[in-house]
Amino acid sequence: MTKTLFETAKPILEQLIDHQFQAFFVGGSVRDYLMGKSIHDIDITTSATPDEIESIFPRTVPIGREHGTINVIFEDDQYEVTTFRAEGQYSDHRRPNEVYFVRELYEDVKRRDFTMNAIAMDINYHIHDYFEGYKDIKNNIIRTVGDPIERFTEDALRILRGLRFQSQLSFNIEPSTYEAMKRSIQDISHLSIERIVVELTKLTQGTNVEQSFENLKSFNAFEYIPFFKQYDLTKIELTESTDWLLFLAILKAQQPQVNANLSELKISNNDKKQVSHYKSLIQALPKVQSKNDLKVFVYDFGKANILHVLSHHTQLNKNNIAKYSPLIINKETIEEIAAQLPIMQRKDIDINGKDMIEYTDKKSGPWIKDALRQIEIAIIKGEVKNLKSDLLEWVKVNVKIS
Ligand code: ATP
Ligand code: MG
């Protein structure tokens, strides 16, 4: 077990305590620490109010002041310090109408989602565990703090968080928590798509994704999520950790007749491009019938992308897409071809549109793009050398200019 991050952050807790406040580590880092996993970021919870936190530490950033979170900068690291907080009523299934700063740890941990996430730990590594979270961790159980129906009705994101933790931690969902997830699932339609995407991204990547994905499907969760509601998710199998963008590409490749726009997921343009690149790659796989085809395929899609998609061949198979010949397409041949590609991109061709216009005396037009594609393929297949004089000669003989 690694204590290092807690040790580095200890002076912050000590300072708060020196000023007569209570201060604890809390949340995911304590859960992961108790599970013997490595921890990446720590959350600190304290009885000090944001004003009090700011008066104690010289360098702070008020990143979430209205809900009690102040970042404390200490020895070039930033730590999230949040005031003990209780929550008012919820009326929109996504956030409380108001939050109150309180002085009792119990009030703060009571509003947290799962027992395993509601454990506070002090500077001496003693845990303050009001809801038997450590016992649940030892038994691999995900259980809400308090009545699950109430907790999911308050904030439906907890349903998706629960399923995402099931995927990441391979824990079981306690029966009444599970039943409440099923009953409240339609409330996820009130969540912002950004928050849903954050959880789904982590879920598809988890090692236990098979089980949590089955749960999502059996709850009909996707019917309440933009973009996905247009697809038939019952046809999708996800049985191993799969990155989110590849998962989206598999869905699109399996059901190309569906006209759904990735913009509905509010993912970045780069992510959208990567999804459509993966999708085209998947769709092109069955068309690769010879070593020469494979050369063009490696050139077009890139070794890293291809190897990544092929590492998920089980997923492709299970979803009935991209049947391909392993005799032609395999890691060794791809590595070999990638190492020998005469050009890496269109820019590397030794002639350009201007050269062709000059040489052929034709007007510029769409033929240039077609010709460059033909030239590129011929170079990749080794039919012509990437040398200006050879290429111009080749154009004369092979390219029909209309
Ligand atoms: P991760 O390891 O993915 O960061 P985490 O449990 O730390 O998991 P965070 O989103 O970082 O998740 O949240 C920190 C803590 O805040 C949680 O452990 C939990 O105690 C509390 N929390 C977060 N989201 C909610 C929520 N929607 N409802 C109630 N408590 C929540
Ligand atoms: Mg966290």
C-alpha cells in the first residue's frame, strides 16, 4: 500500500487541525487506499469554511467556492479542500437546490453516494466509517449510503457512477441498490450529456465492463441517453475493457443505417474524427484481400490504429463486424509493411497538383485529387518510384484526365 500522496498532503491537514478545525482525507482516495490500490488524487474535507481555509493558507484558488471547494497550493501541488457540506432538497434529479456548510463530519459523509466512498481517514490513518464502508469494500459490495431509491431519485448520476464502479472495481451491487437503479433509471434523462459521457467513458474501460454493460442494457438505460436512443443496443456486446471511442465506432459500424450525430454527445471534434477513422478502418478490414491491399490499408489508417482495433478482435467478432483474413492481416505483416512504406502521407509524394497541371497542360479540377490518389496507391504498391520524373511519366501512361 502506498501512503505517499497522503504523506505529502499531511501538512495541510495538520495546519487545519492546528487552527482548531477538523480535517480528513475522504472519497475515492481513501477507498482505493483501503483496497490496496494506487491513488492518484486526494480529496480533503474539513470543518473550516471557505473563508477560514483562505485565511489559513497563503496560496489558494477558489475553484468551487459556492459549494465549498478551495484549492490549496502547497509545495507546487494543488489540493482540493472542501468544507463539510450538507445538501438541501433535490428537485431536478441532478443537483441539490442548496448546500449548507456544516461542522460535523457525519453530515458530510451522509450525503455521499456509496458506503465505500463515505469513509473519512485522519492523519493517523484511522478511519471514520459511519456506514460500514470498509466492510463493504472487503466484501466487494456497492451499496448506497441510506435508502437507495431516495439517493438515486435525488441524483440520477449516482446510478451511472455505481455501474461505472462495478466495471472498474469488479464489485457486486447490493440487491436493494440494484433494484433501485432499475426503478430510477429513467431519471438519467435529466442529467447533462457531459456528465453521462464521463461515466460511460470510465465504464467501457473498466475490466468488469461485461457485467455493468449488461446491467445498462437490461435497465434500458440507453433509451434515456441522447445519440444512443437511436440505436438498438441489445445487439451490442461489450465483454472486455474497450476504449470509449472504439466502442462508439463499433456501434456505428454495426448499425450504419442509423443516422445519429456524434455531436449529440458533445464530444470534441478530435474525438469525433477518431471515431469515424476507427469506423472506416473497421469497415475497410474485410476488403483487404491481398498483401498489396494491406499496404494501402496500413498507409491509410496507420499502424497504431490498426493494431489497436485488432487487439479488440473478440469484440469485432461478437458484434458480427469486420470479418477479415488473419492470414493476410496480422501483427507481423502489419509491422513489416509499416516499416517499409515508401511514403507516410500525401505530402511526401514527389509531385503535386501544380506539377501535374504544368506537365499535362490541363486545367485544374477535381481530376487532380483523383490522380494524386492513384499515384499514392501506385507508390505504396511499389508500381512506381517516388521520383518526380518517374511519377510524371507514370501519370502520362496511367492517369486518364477527362
Ligand atoms: P474516482 O476514483 O473515479 O475519482 P471518486 O469516488 O473519487 O472516484 P469523484 O467524482 O472524484 O469520485 O468524487 C469524490 C467523492 O465525492 C466520491 O468518493 C463521493 O464521496 C462524492 N461524490 C461524488 N459524486 C457524487 C454524487 N453524485 N453523489 C454523492 N456523492 C458524490
Ligand atoms: Mg476522485
